[in-house]
Amino acid sequence: MTLPKDFIEKYQEILGAQAQEFLASFEQEPVSAFRTNPLKKAQKVFPESIPRVPWGHYGKISGKSADHVTGLVYSQEPAAQMVAQIAAPQKGMRVLDLAAAPGGKTTHLLSYLGNTGLLVSNEISKKRSKILVENVERFGAQNVLVTNESPQRLAKTFRDYFDLIVLDAPCSGEGMFRKDPDASRYWHKNYPAECASLQREILVEAMKMLVPGGRLVYSTCTWSPEENEMVVSWLLETYDTLDLIPIRKINGMVDGIGIPEVARMYPHLFKGEGQFIAHLQDGRQLSAKRNKIKSATSRLSQEQKRLWQDFSKDNLITEPSGTLQTFGDELYCLPAELPDVSKLRIARNGLHLGTFKKKRFEPSFALGLALTSDQVKRSVALTDQQFRSYVSGNPLALNVTYLNGWYQLLVDGNGVGFAKIVGSTIKNFFPKGLRF
Ligand code: SAM
């Protein structure tokens, strides 16, 4: 691939003797990888584990495979997998992913939280927030609020709130040149400095939302020191309660330029694309008394309550935990512990349970993805052939007659939504926009 001349000269100067090997790596294929999803009940054994990376595997996953459609796997190149692995939230934490679409770090953070605590997954672009919602739903997490906000507006609602904040910042994207050669066309000499000023602006807002004593993970997919070590130095100068937590270097990560605690990933040393990560700890005393949470109140009518309870009694062994809330005819289950979020643009208001229609309740596709087979009373396992036919929008004919009602459809043990069975026919409830 053709790299900008200024880019080549810059890295010849930064990397010296290593520059040739670094620049030669742009002629090699990008590295494909994926993570498996521990929230899914039916796991599979995949080959080529990435060493020292709990759910990571090398290899390509087709977007049309059952493993992808049921959310058992998420495609993410290996260097990007290091970010949430370093952040590694503990169960029960309140976590913010401040620049989250399409959702690689978000779904990885959810793997650590395991449906405990709360993740607020934010994306400023409306279009990208929709893709984020799709990926969160497929992953099947129940404890996520997806917002479509600017960091400035988000900070007004979540002051001193999060135990852990991940900022995977918008950046000059040098580490993605190999995957997306077009990205190199936008690059110019001053681009990294321009990105750095936006990164500092976002970090100011992030710091307002960090609880005293919380942790901050800052990452980029670029190598420019302006957006990496220089931003970290600025952070440490500006916020004297912040300290670096040294990152243990694995799989070919190297120390930062002049800052050994941070990590850089170069494709000629680490089998993956480009990434930079800094891990910071706030040194203020963690206040024992957390800011008070005004829980969202349930606004279901008596009729809606009854319809939901009827559905739950017939179909569910365990209900998702959280606060039930309606928006028009849509029913959601919001994670507990949320402050009043009514001023925010919400892209996914917790777990979408379903829709109230005339005198009945219809479960959502998201609910059928999120519940594991041991949480539902009735399910039907699809063969691979039936799965292919179902995702293209067809009803399915069964050999036997079932009791009419809702059933979770399973492929290799994991849900692909709920569908209604009438007699010996599975009606098609696979969302029209996702059919293929
Ligand atoms: N973390 C994501 C993942 O793992 O899938 C990738 C995030 S990408 C590197 C950076 C994101 O920052 C983009 O989705 C972009 O829309 C968003 N962004 C752009 N400008 C922003 C701003 N001013 N504040 C917050 N986010 C912004």
C-alpha cells in the first residue's frame, strides 16, 4: 500500500532501526480475530486461541454464520482486544464506555461484568449508535444503557459516578491503515495534533464523570506520540490525583515512548493492528457514600402489568432483573442504579422486553437473544437448514404439532429470538432489517 511520505519520514525518525520492519508490515495482510461470548450458555471449542487472552481466537467469522447471529462470537482484531482486558472491570462496577460504536470494547467489558453492575455505552454519532445497539443486543447483555450523546451533555447527568471509564478515543487511525487503506488518505502532518485537541476535550468531560478513586483507561488505534504519550502527560499534569498503573506487556506489546507504564502495539512486534493504551488510577479517597441514585419508577398500567405477568408466567423461568418501564407501547427493563436519564438521548433504554399490542404482549427479538435456554420454559432447536431458511424470512414447518404460543428458537443451544408457533408452523419473527 502507498503510505503518505510525511508518515514514512515521521516513523523513520521515531523508530530508527526498526522502521524498515514496521513499514514492511503494511504489505502484510491484516490479522483477523474474534472473541467468544461468556454470556451465552452454549459454548463451543474454537481453534487458535490467542495466548494469554481469555476469550480471544485468531480467525475470521462470517456475519452470516449462526455463531455470529446468536452473538456467540464478536469479530475484533487482537490488539483491540487488549483494551478491555487491561480495563477488566470487576463484577458489580459502574462502567462507562465513552466512545463506544461499533461496540468491540463495550461487548468485551460486558464479558467481564457478566450481567452485573451497569455499563453505559455512549456513541456521539446517531448512525453509529444504531449499529452499537444491534451489537449489544446480539451479545445478549441485560445491564446496558446505550446513549447517543456528546461527552459534555453526558457529564451533566453522571457527575462523579463511574468506577471505571474507558475512552477509546476518536483518533488519526494510523493503526487501521492496513485494514482500511482509504483511511491513510485523510492523514496529513497536522492531523494527529488536531485529533489530540479533541481527545483532551473529551478527557476533561471523562474526568468529571469519574468517581473519586476510580480508574480511567485511555486508548487509541494510532501510533502518533501527539495523541498518545503527549495526551497522557497532559492528563497527569492537569489532574494531580491521577497516577499511571503500569501495564504488564504481553504478546509483543512494548513500553511507551518515554513512559514505560503505558503500552504500544506495533504490527511487526504484536500479531495484530495498531493500538496504544494507558491505564490510570485516581488517588482521591473513594467515598463510601456513593452519590444517591434516583431509581426510575415503573409506569406500567394495570393492564400492561397483567399482560407482562401472563407472558412471564407462561414463558419465563427467571425474569431479567431491573426496573420495568414503558415508553409508549414498548416495555423495557432498566438496569438498577441509574440516575434520572430523562434529559439524555437514549439509543437503547436497557433491555427491550417487548411491545404491548391490542390485549397482548409480543416479546422482542432482543429478549430472545438475551435469555439463556435455562431461563425460558419453551424452546425449539433449529437445524442448520432451518436456521438458513428462518433468517431469510420464511416460516418453518414442523413435523409435530405444538401447543400454540411463544417459543425461544435455539441454534446450537443459543437463542435467535422468540417466535410464535401455531399448530405445526413456526411463524417468522426474525427482524426484517436483519434478514439475509
Ligand atoms: N470503542 C469502539 C469499539 O471498540 O468498537 C471504537 C470507537 S472509535 C475508535 C471512536 C468513536 O468516537 C467513533 O465511534 C466516533 O463516532 C466517536 N467520536 C467522534 N467524535 C467524538 C466526540 N467529540 N466525542 C465522543 N466521541 C466521539
